[in-house]
Amino acid sequence: MIQVEAIPVLGPVSLARPSNAPPAFHLLAKPTGAACNLDCAYCFFLDKEAFYPGSAFRMSDEMLDNYIRQLIESHTVDQVTIAWQGGEPTLMGLDFYRRAMALAEKYRRPGMTFLHTMQTNGTLIDDEWASFFKEHNFLIGLSLDGPRELHDVYRVDKGGRPTFDRVMRGLRHLQAHGVEYNLLTTVNHVNGDYPLEVYRFLRDEAGTDWMQFIPVVERINDDGLTLYQRGTAVSDRSVGAEQFGRFLSVIFDEWVSRDVGRIFVQTFEASLRNWMGMASSGMCVFNETCGTGLAIEHNGDIYTCDHFVEPDYLLGNIDKSHMIELVASERQVKFGRDKLDTLPAYCRTCDVRFACHGECPKNRFLMTPDGEPGLNYLCAGFKAFFHHVDFPMKIMAGLIQRDRDPREVMLIMKQAFAGASRNEPCPCGSGRKFKLCHGRPAPIPGAQRLPSPQSRSAVNRNMKS
Ligand code: SF4
Ligand code: SF4
């Protein structure tokens, strides 16, 4: 039984703070619900409009006030993250966010600071938006799937038109104003075959030093929609398990040979933290448990996670219950613990479990080889990737633990592999031939050329459900 203590409140819904309430949590706000100006073919969120029939999909000013107030009241730490996502959050218009800033200031406690973040497709960002983001120190996540030929395969607008130029224009506005940003690349069936083209484009042409690679695993329900995390069928747009492992491994090899300490790749950093035995990897998917990353819809409904915005995972509405009661509810605590409690024996005995932890529960819909449900669809890829990076990860972890510069790994790797010959065992100790391991990543089928605009539209026609 969870104990509660009453503390004074400012607004109509009283705050009874459960004793198990976390001091901080991450809540993704969706002020436009699923509404978006684009129609990205693989977007798992667009179908969610069906859960709110007749809605205008706009967070009201009353709800905005309630949301900001409760978010601040719920935190007992001095820094609060106010995170916006969608749908497309910029559709709310700048004045909505100006009001949000004023409300944050109104409810701010002495000594409290805010980290404002927004995940956006970037197509509406102009000089005025960028200047606003800079003024309030926003951290912007911008979705970009690689060079034009790869980005425009799936990231199209409502008329099916490509969006690459509009996204790049938004990015240049952010850069011109010195806004802090990172690039989020979804790895799908098409760009998954072009790891180096994607990585080098993001680094050298887009000009970022911070990247996230998110696998597209799109479960298709019996009715052909993607409303629920149900069923074992995935769309043709989804990245393959081995394909994703190869994608990460090829990029890692380039990164560890020249970019350590210069380019931040979220998956690599999270892996290193796990190799060092740190308490958190910094990514919920690679932690033992989860449950502190929730989502709030435009009407105040709170869900367990951004990936589980569906009725079975609705915790309640902040007009009826205080946010912190929902965040600390037994249902939410169980949701987070289930990540560990439902891990199949195959994962529990896996040699890279410490790095993977079975990844995200939403992707656990395969059978293990011994017939237990709950194996991650991406397992084969994660296993391959984590084995591939084991040697350099151990080197980097060792360097940091001895207070040395982890960038030394680049020279150490070069020296370790300098005299290795192709058909001999790889110096990393994997037992595989050098040419099949760190000697050179496996060739990527069909990856010699980027798709032409013609084949790109053919891909789109064939794959759009
Ligand atoms: S369900 Fe997946 S995405 Fe959601 S919090 Fe858990 S690990 Fe993270
Ligand atoms: S690599 Fe596969 S078996 Fe190992 S923990 Fe991850 S999902 Fe489980």
C-alpha cells in the first residue's frame, strides 16, 4: 500500500504526494495530439487520432495552465524538463509556447530552472521560431532520415510531396541562431542499408555532432492499422533485425576510428555507460526497468509511455487526478517493473543482457528458440552489435576508469588491428576471421548506390499501407 502525504496546492486538483513518487520524471506533452502537417509513411502515431473522435486536437489554455502547474508541483528537484512532441507541436503556433513560458515562470519555485525541449519535423521552423528557441534555451530534436534520397522515401507531406528541403531550411535557421539541437534518424527498411551514407551526411553535410538512431518496428494490427502494440506482423517499412545490427556496427566502426569525443551517438554513449556498470544507460530501452517516461495527450490524458498511447495504458486525466498520483500509481510502477519481470529466460542468460536488457517491451513479440514468448524482434541485431563493440567498449571503459582520455581508443584500435591479416582470427578475440569482424564490416547488399528518385517513388508505392 502506498502512503500519501498532503501538501499545499495552488489549483483545483489537490496534490497528495505518494511516498514512492519519483523526484523527477519525463513527460512528453502532445498539445496537438496526433495531428501533423506531414504524413510520414511509417509514423506510428498518426492512426491514434481514432482514439479521440471529433477532437480539434489542440490543448486548451486551461489545460496548458493545469499541465504546467502540476508538472512543476510534481517535481521535488530543482530542474524540470518541459518536453513537447506530437504529432507536430509547432502546429500550435508560437503564442501557445509564449503562454507556456509565462506559466512556467508563474509557477516556478525559487531556485528552479527549466529544460525546454521539443521534438519536431522542422518544416515550420523559421527565423521567428529559431529566435524564440534560442531566447528560452530550447533543446530541439529534429527528424532527418539522411540525405535527400533516403529522407524523402517515407518523410512526405499530406500531398505525398518530399520534405527534405523544408527540413534542411528549418535546420539552417536553428544553426544560424545557435539553437541547441540534435538529429533523430529513424532507421527503416530502406535507409537501413546505407549506414555510412546516413552517418556521413548527418556529420558532414547537416553538420551535427549529436545523433539518435531509432529503429522503425511497425506492428500491423489485424485491421491493417498501427493503433495498438499487438500482433507479430510488421510492415515492409520496418528495419530488419540483422539489418539494424549491421547499420549500428558499420557506423560504430567509422565513429571509433575517428569521431570519439567529437560526435555524440546516443546508442554508443548508452552502451558505454552499461559497459562501465553505471546505474542508468541514459536510454530507457537499455535500462533494466522503465516507467518514468510518460506521455500526456492534448486533453490531459496520461499514458504509461509515448509508445503505449492506447486505452489499456491510460492512467487517468489530470483534471481528475493529480499528475504525481498517476506517475506514482501502482499501474505505472508495475508497467516499469514488467520490463524486467517479463524478460524471458533466453535474455536472462544472454551474455550481453547487461547492455541490452531485452530492449523495449513494445518490440518483444517473438518466441525464443525454446518457445517462450517475449523475445525482442531486434534481438539478432542487438546481439550482433553488442558483440561487435565489446572490444572497443572494454577499452573505453578501462580508459575512463583509469582516468584516461577515452579518445585514446582510436589509436589503440588502429595499433591492435595494424598487423592483422584477413584470414586470421580477429585481434578483438571474437573468434571470427578478421575480414569478417573488425577487418571490414560485412558488405551491405544493394548499397552501392543511393536509390534514384524513380525507384524511391516505387518503394513508396509498394510499401505504403
Ligand atoms: S516501454 Fe519502451 S519506450 Fe516506453 S519507457 Fe519502456 S523502454 Fe522506454
Ligand atoms: S541480445 Fe537478445 S537475448 Fe540478449 S538480452 Fe537482448 S533481446 Fe535478449
